[in-house]
Amino acid sequence: TCARQNIRPVLNTPDNIRDFLSVDDFITAVDCIVNSTTSKFDVYNIGSGQGTIVKEIATHIFKLFNRELKWYPNELAQITREDPELFVANIDKLNRLGWTPKVPLNKGIKKLSHEFTIKTHFSYCSSL
């Protein structure tokens, strides 16, 4: 919504690294676990296994809407939040079941933004 309306977001931890995964890959990971004969009652980390800097994701989303990311830092959040700087899933166990993520991050974001745009447009048109 910020990118579409050109609103400056507040990024609490823009330089932190997180693991992002497409919804489609999440669904196939859960399906792989549920249908595995060896995974009953076991715990699996679901993620891409790759880290991405938070502000890079925000920049990419803004570019999809032909906007430049201009964000407000939240210094208080930097001091008070106890988020780890690096949080990336170890997906080795899931890989042993034969699952790997298939959707590149940029394609997943593009698909999600496209679906969001269609849904938002539909909602707007149906409210007229």
C-alpha cells in the first residue's frame, strides 16, 4: 500500500537480514512435509534458506510501482527491539525430503504485487 500510494514507510530494522519465501513455495513445502512418510511428528524450518536485506525488499516493491523508496528510520525501534540482525531458516532437513524453493524472490514479489493490484482494483470498482 505504501508503494502504491507513494507513502514513506517506517522501516524498523532496514539493514537486518531475513528469509523471505513465496506463498507458492510455502504451500509446496507444507505439502511435501504432510505427504512424507518419514516426517510424522517432526519439526521443519520452512524458508528459502537465503538471507535478504529488508530495505532491498522494500526497494524492489517500490520499483514495481515506479516509485523510489524514501523511508523513515525508527531510531527508537533500533534501540528497543531485540530482533536478531540475521534470521535465515536452515532448510537442510526439508531438502532431505526432496523439497527446494522454486520461485525466485523477485518473481514472487512481482506476482504478489500484481495480485494485490488486481484485488485492490476489483475492490475499488465493486464499491462504486
